[in-house]
Amino acid sequence: MRVTVESTGGFTGRAVVVARYDVSGLPAGRAERVRRAVDALAAAHARGGAGEIGADLPGYRVTVDDPDGAAAPRVYEVRGDPSEPSPIGVLLDEPGLGGPARGGPGGGGPG
């Protein structure tokens, strides 16, 4: 499973990749945290939860795809403060996000 997190909106309206994961290359504990965060996003989406409402809140697009192409990519739009305990907070706070030295352009993040 590959997960890409983009920061969306802002004055320019551009999306910027802020985190990128390929769970097959992560240690088991990290991979499990990423999977749980994605599962929580899927559950919130199924319940109709879109996150907080407010034009000044940060927005994120989380794209989850299967590298084998067995399933169609899933895309979740999330709004809210990532510093609050939440799945998006987990995805943004996870150390070792495939930044330029580890997984191509974009990425980065704390760690």
C-alpha cells in the first residue's frame, strides 16, 4: 500500500505533497500505524465525516493505492487541525516520511 498526503488549498490553490509512504518498506510498527490511520480515514469517510468546517482550516488529500493495481486508488479529503489527535495527525507526525533522499520529490516532514 502506498499513501500520499497532500496539503491542499491556501492562497494559490495548489496541492503540495507533504508525506509519502510505501508501507512495504517501513518497519512493522510504523507500517501498522499508517494502516490504522488509513483505516480510520476510511471509517470516517463511510460515516460521512469530512472533518471540521472552516475556510481557514488546513486541508489535506490522502491518496491510497495498491502498487499491484489490484484495487482502485482511494482518495480522502480531510479538513482540520493536524495537531489534534486524528488519523491525519498520525500520517503527518510519523517519522521517516519518504522525503527527497528516501523516496523521490516532495515528502519530507518531521523526522
